[in-house]
Amino acid sequence: MRIGIVGGTGDIGEGLAHRLSHEHEIIIGSREKDKACTMSKSLTDNLAEKGVLDAKCAGATNQEAVDNGDIVILSVNYKHLESTLAGLTGFEDKIVITPVNPISKKDHFYFDPPAEGSAALEIKRLLPESSRIVAAFNNISAQKWKRLSEKLDYSVVVCSDDEDAKKTVMELVNSISELKALDGGPLEMSSVVESLTPLILNIAKYNNMKDVGIKFF
Amino acid sequence: MRIGIVGGTGDIGEGLAHRLSHEHEIIIGSREKDKACTMSKSLTDNLAEKGVLDAKCAGATNQEAVDNGDIVILSVNYKHLESTLAGLTGFEDKIVITPVNPISKKDHFYFDPPAEGSAALEIKRLLPESSRIVAAFNNISAQKWKRLSEKLDYSVVVCSDDEDAKKTVMELVNSISELKALDGGPLEMSSVVESLTPLILNIAKYNNMKDVGIKFF
């Protein structure tokens, strides 16, 4: 499967690209294509050192990541979400994964959703009606994605109104490390999944824990 | 510690009373005192059979459960919460634990909070200012509480604006089976913790799982 990552050089993009490129063709998108190409080269070299010689990864613009991905992952900080999407086209019929969490902070972190109720529901409003929005990967910390030597042994709740797209994304989730996809129901439930991230950040803060993850069992 | 359980004969009350009565004095409150006394007798007999001879458990009215508990647990379905609290007094200075979740259902379960943002925040508004509200035990299924032979090996997120009350409740949580208390921050965060319960119910439904619990690690 060809996976385009919008915002692929920042935040969780690098670890995500790395962990996906074992089994999939990755297009790392960035506002600065040079940066994406540099990251792609470093990622391919790193995998080659580990004996993975056929990794397919390319640097690209964000628009090229959308155009060439069967699946597009929006690896974008919530505050840049609307402006990033405003500058891109071609989402028709694509599976679009959102790991985006609208979070703010006072003395503690809290869920700060848009009027639609969640970032995923806002994305659904902003993108063409035929795009297939799936919320996933919301609750894994960027640090965990980056530490490639560590297993990711968490639950990943996947929410969508498109059952086929949801199934495809659940298979994608299950192809990464020890992640286990769980069907979380319709896209409306993304509000709970997104709001879990500030709770997780608070739990880490108040209990002196690091990179807290979650498991449903 | 003396723990009064309002609504102690219903829902999670029985399992909660049973598991707490190993180490604490329990007052099972009910609208029907006879029912509470019957349950208390059965619980004490059951523990005696297992060799626990000094369990202290008594049946009572809900008002007596409030009056005699150092800690009061509101084991009440959300739809009866307001009417139950309207009929009770004496919450001044008490630690009040709320495991209450405002949930509704259409094709799936969803979080259906009051205007305050969560059941815990509504309770804070309804009770005297000196009562010390703590959200805890929100995400453990009634079935799990009931099956006394099974370990409870979950995280329990505890939220409160009263740090001392929170600490006391975290110790109480840690005294039950393998439960692990986690400080979830201020009472405001109870909205996320309560909203996790419909997500858990949906995960159970959509993934053919039973009595789903949660662990943060």
C-alpha cells in the first residue's frame, strides 16, 4: 500500500514513516520538500544497515503525499490543521487517517475541541464528501514512535463512519510492531479518543510516568 | 476506615462492598433497608466461609450510609443521581466518591454529560461546598466487580480538586485486588474519565470482547 504522510518530517511523522516503511511504500510529505528528501534518505540508509534493502520511501511535498498515497496520514499539529488542509487538494475518495488531537494547556492539559466536537469531525467537514476519514494513532506519544528499538505494545482505537476504510486502517495498525487495533465505532467517538490524549499527558505529569500509553483488554 | 455506600444494593454496590469489606467497615445503604441488611448478612456469611471472620458490614438506609461513612461512595445510576442526592443531607466535610457515568445509547453508547461537563462536576454543584468530591472507579464493569474470584487488574484514574481526599481515595483504590490508582488531576478531568466508559462499552460491542477494562502504563 502507498501511504502519504502530510507533515511527515515533524512530530510523529518520522517514527511513523520508519515503522511503516518495512511493509509499505511511504511518501514523506513536507512544506519543504528538501527536508523530506533528506529524511527519506536517512531512513532508507538506516533500514539498509539493518538489512532491510527494499524499503520504499520518498521525499515529497505535502501535495505529492496526498496525490500519490492510497492512504493519507495527516501528521499535523492541530493548530496548523486548517491552514494545511486549505492549501491541499485531491482528497476525493482517499482514506484519510487523522491522529490529530486538539489540546490546550493551563496548569494541566485539557481537550479543546472545535465546534464539530473533535478534530476528526472538523476534518470531515473541511474535506470533500467522498474522502474517507478514519481516526487512529491518537494516543501514542511522539517519543514512543521515535524510539525505533522499542516495541509499541498498545491498543489503537480506530473510529470511522466508513466500514471498509476502518477495516483497511485496522489492518495497517496491526502491521506495526505489537499494536492492536480496536474498532471504536463511528467517527463521532473520535471525541473521546482524542480527549484521552490530554488525560494521558496529565497522568504522566501527576504520576511521574513517561510516555504513557493505553491498553483496553 | 468506615465506608458508606449509597445505592449499595444495586449495580456495582454488591461487588464493591464485598471487595472493600476485607479491610474496611462497610455500611451498605439502600432505599430499602431490609434489602441492605439481607445483602450485608449474605456478604458476611460468604466471607466467613472463606475464613474472613472479622468482616464488618451492616445494612442501612442511604442516609445512614452517609451519616456513618468517613467516605461515601455514590453507587447510583446517573438517571437517579439528582433525586437521590435531593433526599439526603449531611455531606459536609465528607469525602464523596463518584463512579457515576452519564451515558446514553442510540446504535452505540455515547457520553451524555450534564451542563456542568460531567456527573462529578454536577455533584460538586449539588452538594455542600465543604464536601470533597473525588471521581474514581468509573471504568470498571459491574460484572467484573461481581465476579469475586477474579482479580481486578486495571488502572483507576482518580480526579479531585482536594489533594488530601484524592490521596486517601488512591490508597483505598490500591487496597482492592490488583487495582492501581493513577492521579488524573483536577475534577475537571472527570469528563474524560466518565466518557471513557461509553467508549469501553462500544469497544466491547464492536470487537466481541467482554467486560473491557483499561490500563495506562
